[in-house]
Amino acid sequence: MIKLGLSIILFLIIPYLLGSLITHFMKKDNENILLSWLIGFFVQFTITEITTIIFTFLGKSFNSLFFTWCGISVFISIISVIINFNNFLQIPNIIKRGKKNETKILGIVSLLLIFIQCFFVFSFMHIDSDDSNFVAKASISIDTNTLYVYNDDGLKYDNFPARYVLSPFPVYIALISKFTGFHPMIMAHTILPVILTLLIYTNYYILAQKLFNNDKKKSLLFLIFINIIYIFGNFSTRSNFTFMLIRLWQGKAVLGNLILPSIITFYLMYIKEKDKFSYWIALLLGMVASCLVSTMGLALAPILLVSLTISYSISRLDLKNFKQSINSIFKLGVKSAICCFPNILLAVAYIILKGDAN
């Protein structure tokens, strides 16, 4: 029961509090509970990425990182409670307003499909060579109280493991395992995939809301359609859909199924809403989170963001008001470039560290 309670705190309460600190400043979405929960995980990912890299380079212990990570999360959560106290009192009314009979059947169908996938990833376990990366490194961090000192064989690294240090997703598994008390193997293969599955469909639902102007019926139909695609998407062992169903505890699966689609969602909100700064912060968090889960995120996330920016800029180009549109596009490009800065910085660091190791 203690482990269950700690899991609820870690995966439900803390992310919601962390995300509410961002959504508080979103005039149109400050009551969106699902969006707060989703963004909260990106805040958590960002805290993990920054603190882990700093503590690894300083040669600090895993326990030092763990208590710092917990302290930062609790501190931000307390600030969120203070700022959003009145909003939290309105949560029962928000939930009550969200219930509409005309979409009840669609809601049940979508939840049933999501539950089937959650049951699948919880009950069945896929094991491959990547266990030596994610599970082994998480276990070693906890057991030896170190950060990337020992490799998967229990021997010290001959060269600095830049690839793993700059994208320390196994350390995130170790942190949440230590907080809840579950072994990293159990966390990676049963609990975390369920949480990530819920996050993935939360993001798709929010994306549908933005695409269909908060039309709940269309959003739920979109969610059901996405569910069907994922359930019957096992046309290849390398497909994004297969990675979600059997390898969601791996960083590259999280990148392709959660991080990159969420960046699309955050970008869409950013260009549509008026109070852009808070949405820009969410986009920035998404870019930093892409660095945590996989070194592929160092390149793929900026490529995605640049592609979105170019596409939107072309659509907004107005020949009649050419100067004004160019000015607007320039500002958008600058802010997108700033979002890409963490990825570029870490990519350069990777190249330098990799060169030094060789």
C-alpha cells in the first residue's frame, strides 16, 4: 500500500502540481486538468535532464541527485499550490462540467481501448538487449550510488559515456524506482509503460481538442481512430506502434510516441493562442525532454520544430502586408531557434566529448 501511495503521489499528484504552475498562466487552458498533468511530466523530465547532467559532471552520488530531484519537485509543487489554491478548489466543478451525455458512449469506447493497451503493457513483458541499457543502468545507479561510473558489466567505463550521460533516461527510471520502492525491472516493464500509455493518449486527446476547436465528439472520435491505428499497427517490429506496445520503457519509444507528438501539440497551441509565452515555455520543455530520452532527440526534435516553423511561416506569408508578415515570421523563427538551443548545445557537447574519448 505504501508503494501504491507513493506511486500515486509521483505519477498523479506531483505532475499535476508541476504542470499547473505553467497552465496557470494559460488563460484559455488554466482549467485543463489533462494538459496540466501532461505538462507536469515534461517539467519532471526537464528537471531530470538538467540535474542529472550537472551531477554526473560534478561526480556526485546518485543519492545526492535523488534528494535534489525530490527537493526541486516538492519546492515547485508547493509554489504551485500557493498560486493555484483557488483553482484547485474548483476541480470538482470542472470535472462536473466536463461530463456530457452526448459523448458518453464515445468516451467509454475510447477508455476501453486505452484500458486494453494498458492491460497489455502491464501484463506481458518483452525482453531484449536494450534491457542492458535502461534496466541495468538504472539498477547500477541505485546499487552503487553512482552516476555513469560503471558500465553494464559492472566494470568502470574506459571512456566517458557521452551518449548515455547527455540522454540519461535510465537515471529517470532509477529515480522513480527509488521514490516508489519498486525495482527498476518492475518499474520499466510494468508500471512505467502504463503511465506513458496514458500520457500518449492524453496528448492525442489534447491535440484533437486544438484541431477541432474543443469539439468533444470529434476529439473522442479522433482518439478512437488513433487507438485503432496503434492496436493494429504491428506491421513491422520497427514501427512506432510496435515500439509503443512492447518497448515503451525504452527511450526511443518514448521519443517517437510521446515527446515528438507532444511537441506538435505544444507548437499548435503556441501559434493559436494569444498568451504565447506560457505556451512557448511548454514547447521549450518538450524540446529539453527530447534530450532526456534519447540522443536521437538531439537531432529529431529540432528537425521537427524547424519543419513546423517553415510550414507555418509559408502559410502565413501575406504579400499584401509583406513587411508585417516577415516581421511576424522572424519573431517566430527566433523563438523556435531558442527552443532548439538546448538540443544544439548538447549535440555540440556530444561531438566534443565523443572526439575526446576517441
